[in-house]
Amino acid sequence: GAVVSQHPSRVICKSGTSVKIECRSLDFQATTMFWYRQFPKKSLMLMATSNEGSKATYEQGVEKDKFLINHASLTLSTLTVTSAHPEDSSFYICSAEVQKFYNEQFFGPGTRLTVL
Amino acid sequence: GENVEQHPSTLSVQEGDSAVIKCTYSDSASNYFPWYKQELGKGPQLIIDIRSNVGEKKDQRIAVTLNKTAKHFSLHITETQPEDSAVYFCAARRNNAGNMLTFGGGTRLMVKP
């Protein structure tokens, strides 16, 4: 199959701190990974497209200096929320594109971020 | 860009009945249409998908139909069970590597025992 993991699953932090979320493809290599944000009872909002070895492509309205994305290997992408504020509290989900499955996207389990 | 509309936003059915969720899309170049099931506090899970070279695809109790001319596709769940209760999202995309999915707004399905 195509399994995507995320760590941590849940994090609580104080305002002003930075939080790193990891997204890993466990049994395949992912050239492209995506980061989404989801508010309660809402749909998924694409934040950025992460390509291995190059800079991420951010969607309009997403601050790249606020949400740092690094895709340093074919199995790992990280999202760092810098100087977090309560309004950054959300459910963050990554997905990875699996080329051998006709570019289907498989999603991680999500990370619940709460900023106090 | 692509725009995907999904209806209804909530759907309540009795166990054993069928459920139908409908989506429309705007980009005629889209050719890949997946459906995801999301349970509370979890990431979306791909349950079925369809590509534009077919009009219907079935997997046990789940089926998806696609009408490219009208630019709409639907999810059909037969013999619903309480464990089918979840939020379902449709999505559309041009099926090239690195292309983003555009999601519908989601449908909260509740199956009453």
C-alpha cells in the first residue's frame, strides 16, 4: 500500500514558539507532498506544494515565512509554524503523491495544533 | 482555476438505505475524480476514484458515476451501515504529476441504526 505518517498527532504550545510537523511516506518515495489546513467542519485548504530538493510553492494568502516547508528527502517533508499564535490553531494534514498509483494522493492522519 | 461544488452538505439516512452525494466541477480539463472519507480527528482516506475514460466504477457497496459532458460526478453508497457515518469529500484534478486536488465542501453523512 501507500502509507503516510505524521508526527506529532497532537501538539499544544505557547504563543511565540515554533512547532515542527513531520510528514513521512513509509513504503514509497514521494517526489511531491502537499500540506493542507482544515478548520472545524470545513473542507481542506491547500497551503503549499512541497517538491523534493526545491522550494515549496505556496498558495495565495499563505505566508511562506510563517509556514516553513522543507522537503529534504524523498520520504520526508516538514512544516514549521514559526512564532505561533492562537489563530494558527488548526488541523494540519499532509498528503503524498504516489506515481506508481497514477499520481493518487494518500493522506496522513493529521496533526492537531493548539496554540495557547 | 478549478471549482468543485458538493451537495448536500449533510445527509441523514436509515441503516440499509442508499446515500447519494453529488459534485460538479468547472475545469473541463480535469480528468481525475477521487472521493475521500474522513472520520472525526483523522486524515481523509481514499475510498474510490474515477478517471475520465470511464463513466462508472464500482467497489462492493460503493460506486461512482461520471458525466463529463455535464461536468458532474456522484458517489453512491448502498446498504448503508452505521460505520459509513463520516464526512465525505469529492475532489477533481488534472491527472498530471504535481497537480493539486480541488476539494468540494464536504458532506456529513449520518446513518441511523
